[in-house]
Amino acid sequence: MNPIKKTIELPDGRTITIETGKLAKQADGAVELRMGNTMLLATVVTAKEAGEGVDFMPLQVEYKEKFSSNGRFPGGFLKREGRASDYEILTSRLVDRVLRPLFPDNYHADTFVQVTMYSSDGVDMPDALAGLAASAAIAVSDIPFNGPISEVRVARVNGEFVIDPTFEQLEKADMELMVGATYDNIMMVEGEMNEVSETDLLNALRAAHDAIKIQCKAQMELAEEVGSTVKREYCHEVNDEELRKDVHEKCYDKAYAVAKAGCADKHWRQDSFDKICEEYIESLPEEERDEKTALVKRYYHDVEKEAVRRCILDEGIRLDGRKTTEIRPIWCEVDYLPGPHGSAVFTRGETQSLATVTLGTKLDEKILDDVLNQGRERFLLHYNFPPFSTGEAKPVRGVGRREVGHGNLAHRALKRMFPDDFPYVCRIVSDILESNGSSSMATVCAGTLSLLDAGVKMKKPVSGIAMGLITDNDGSGKYAVLSDILGDEDHLGDMDFKVTGTRDGITATQMDIKCDGLSYEILEKALLQARDGRLHILDKIEETIPAPREDYKPHVPRIVTMLIPKELIGAVIGPGGKIIQGIQEASGATVSIDEIPEGGYIEVAAANKASIDKALEMINAIVELPEEGKVYQGTVRSILEFGAFVEFMPNRDGLLHISEISWDRLENMEAAGLKEGDRVEVKLIEIDKKTGKYRLSMRALQPKPEGYVERERAPRAPRGDRGDRAPRGDRNDRGPRGDRGPRNDRGPRNDRGPRN
């Protein structure tokens, strides 16, 4: 065992160590990364040869967190880790998006990257370290890779940029970005922020890239010490240069003509491009067709890509005929569906989202139970991408990584504009009905419209736009930034840069780069062009619905909230939840209670006001303190000789003495006519300050008879059943205790001797 270790120092003095040679030595590459008490193990394994007919990079990146890393048991019956959580999927995507473009174009062997978190104390954020660990594992292997890369999270805390902030620091940040880059170029950006300016975003990217350069340098040194700077040889493609040249000569002009036609119909363009390739294949000798078809399709793809890019760069003509800064036609409609609490359709060109909003109670919260993240989520957004949206004939296979990633971006775009202290749990569902580029940005726009239609008082409306980039590969420096890109422009271009925000700033962004070198000048131009497009789309949204609905729709459940002292939470819940369940059963409302620092936070929800009022009345009766002089509706709980005990508030009984039932003299309780279970109106006339007991009265609520004279109280009866014995007389006339004579013939207490 000959471990080799490198240490990286962050700007604030914290350190990251990467070490190889100890663990997982049978993998092609393995690195152990530590930062504080967080430890990740990254491994990479790749096949020696590519599968037959594979002409793409079959890369799979998996990020997993062990519950034992934080001293926890997994939930569920099996008590073991199951399918990947959304957090693990999103982290895997962050790593994949940086690694994938940097493998050689002709490297097609199955490659698996696995990053596992084995230890964490919940202080440092592991997702920011996963990209560095994965790249380091590739760096110490013999796998060909145009890296290394690293990823860092940059957050602005109190006006200062912090690299790889802790969980605690991130809570105080007004912007946070995950940035992935090589030593020379930024490759990936994703993050959210509080309406920051384009300049602030660029400054954050610069700070992140400066830190990434240091981490890339450490990996280069590690690879050199390990001796893995020479990579394996491979030959995954068979080429026919004469055929490549022939395909270009006979197909390029035709493909250029289709690209220049400027037709907005996606299917017409695709059919026209496909027809060119099919005609060329038909022109081949029949005995050569089967052998050369795969090569022809690969070479023709390159021809089509070149034709589209040259048409944009040389003539400024895009596939659908738009100018580079032009946005596709937009139409919107709100209140499209009667059933949901809010709904909207947003259509931009051939991309369409149908969004719905559902408002629920605390019982509808999403429970988070990840390894390091536990809590509840009150604002949810789900994105669905059915195959029919692109005209594909295939079954729906459930939610994939793409759906999770696109939904997360839209969620980040909207959540900071969601109102604070909103009483409802809110779920947005975006179903993509048509797709030709930027469906996640359509989700942001449709989500805003549906929230406004539901009556949600957003801080500000949000829109989103996807920007593209075409660069000249001949080194001339010529480029074109494209607003509102099509699916083909994303596929054939060099950048997909999504930007969302309000009129006052950016709320979220996501960028993927597919070319070498992207200057800050180009990034700034793309951001400013995106701002113009974003404002144009906001104009269309505000034309459709200028402000949120004044009130919720009639079928939205109404919610009333209240705060009670902490010491009364148990009284409202009751033993085993008996009291709160009784309130719900009696009122028909849904009642939930949660302990917060300020006390007990109660939500009462129902479809009608009467149910809410009934539940609030019952809760107030529990939490209200008895008040002298106040009138209550009570229930007779027990009858005694001298009166009755009445429950005038939940779990509070008071004595209704026989003399306080009526102005008439009652000889006994039978004359009062009360029985257990009777509902009576009583007045609380006294709270004993020493014992806390309550005295109630019914007669205090009755008119006093005219000429009524309060009877003098009879002399107090002797203690016990004393018969006709005379009253004891005044205590002060009885003489000293020792001179009173025998007591029951026993003599003075002090002369009685021992008690036993």
C-alpha cells in the first residue's frame, strides 16, 4: 500500500484532502476525499471495448449517501437504503453534466462513476465535493479524459463570496451557485438567488472559477505522482474518409437549403433533413447499403450540424426564420380548468405547458427524510414530460432524472417569490403538452400564471428564457447568441443557458457549455440579451393576468391560523389525540397543530365558514382562561346534596351551589330540577385565589324579584351531627386550652402520655 495524498486549502482556511492508494484499488480509479468530518469515496470503472454499434458516450454517474454516515437508520420496513432520493439524483446530474462533454468524442466504452458519502456531521455540504472527488478518481486512472474538472458552491453571505459554505452559512445567503469548470473554462452553472443583477452573477462565477483552478492544479499534481498522465489507447470507431467526404459533398447544400428555409414547423424540418439522408443511402449500391448505413447517418449528422451553424453565423438566419434576439409567438390563458384551484396554459412557439395549482393544509406537506436533510416542504413543483409532447410513440416510464432536474430548476425560480407566511401548502404540476426547446422555462411561466390564477399573492411574477450560442470553430472568434432556443439549436449548438427572474433581477439559472472556451464577454452579452427576453415575456404574462385574484376560488379550502401558549398544546391535542380528533369530528374541519418557538401554531381548514367557526369556538374554549363575571354555557356533570358540579369550559368544573340556582329557596336538589347532562347557562362569580376553585351561579343571570330581601344566614351548625347542643360560643371566651377540662374524658393533650 502506497497512498498518495494532496491537500487543498479554501480561501477561509478550511482544507480538503484527496488521497488514493488505500481503498477500492481494483477500480480503474479511486479517491478518498475528506473535508472536516465529511468523507466521500469516488470510483470509476470503464469497459475495455465499446459495445457493438454504440456511437455515443454511455456514461452513468451515481451519487449515494449512506444513512450510517450520520448515525441514522433508513426509514421503511426493510431499514436499508433504497432508490435514490431527489437530492441524490440532482447531485448525480450536477456531476454528469460537467464530466460528459469532456470525454473524447470517439470514446464509447461503458463508464461508471460512483460517489458515495460514508461520513458526515451535517456541517459541510457533500454535494459541492462530489464533482471534485469524481474528477480526481478519473485523474488517477488511465481513462482518457479532457480534464480535470472541479465543482464548487459559491454563496454570497453578508455581501462576501464564500466558497463551499456550510449548511449554516448557506441559510444566510442571498445567492448560491454550483459551478463546474476545467482549469480554463466554465462548463456548468446552476443556482438560485434573490433578484440579483447580471453583474453580481458574473462576479460570483469569477470567484468560483478562481477556487476551481486551485483544485484542478492539485489533481494534475496527484495524477503525475501516481503516474497516470498517460492514458489507455482505444479504437472505438471505424471510419471511411472517402465516404465522409462524399456525404459532405452531396448533402451539405441540400441541408443548408433546409436550414435557410426558415420554417417554424419542427416536424417539416426534421422530415426534410431525414429525407436528404435517406436519398443518399438509396443512391448507394444495394450491396453496400447495410454496411455503410450507420456510417452515413453519423457523417450526415455532422453535415446537418455544420449547415445549421453556418447559416446562423454567416447569414443570421435561424431554423425557424427568427432573428437571433427574437422570441417565438406567445399565447397564454388562465383559469383553463374548472377543477384545480388555479390553472394556466403557456405556449411559446411549439413548446406548451399546462400548469395546475392545488392548495392544501399542513397535512399535505412533503416530509423530507434524507440523510442530512430532514424537515417539511410547503411549496412543491412537479414536472412531467410525456412522450406525446415530441410526437414519440412509446410508453410512459415514470419519473426520470430529467423530470426531477427540470422540475427542480423551475421550483428554484419561483420559490423565492412565493409569499412569506402563506397559510396553504402549495403544489404546482406542469405537464408539457408540446416540446421544442426550453420546456423548463415554459414551466416557470405557466407556474407563475397558475399561481396568480389561484389567488396566490406572489411577491413578483417570474418568467424564464433559454439562451443558446453558436461559435465559429475556425478560430475567427465569430459567435451568435440566440434568444429562446429551439430543441435543435440546443442539440446542435454550444450552450444552453437558462435564466429566470423578475423585472428587478435573476432568481435562478442553469447553464451547460459544450465548447472549449467561453469568455466573460460572451456570458455578459448572453445575460443582457436574456434580460430583454425575460422582460418581453413578463409583459405577455401581465397582459394575461395583471395581478393575483382578489380572493381564492369558491372550492379552495379556507384556512384560519392561530397561536396558543406552548403549555396549552397538550390540552388541545388531548390524551392520544382524543380532543383534537373530537374537534374535527364535531366541526367537520381539519385541524393541525405544530410546536414552534413562539408557541403552538394551529391551522384550521374547511370548505365552509361554519365548520371553521365551530372548530375555533371549541379550540378557544380549551385555551381560554376563565374570567370572573363572564357567562358560559356549561354541562351538569354531577348532582350532590348541596349543589351541582358544572363543566363550564373543557376540563374545567365549577360548583353551582344550591343557593345559586334560583332566587327561590330550594329545600333540596330535587326541587332544582337539574339532572346530569343538562346544558345550563352560568356565570363565573368567583375564582378562589388560594385553591383555584370556581363558584358558579345561575340566579345571577335571572331578574331579581321585586322587594327581594336577602335572608340572613342561619348560625353555623355545630360540627358533625351534634344534636341539640348549644353553640360553642366565642373562641376567645373559652379560656386557655389547658383549662377547659377533660376532652372526651381523656384529659389534657399534654397529660395523655405516649399515643400508643
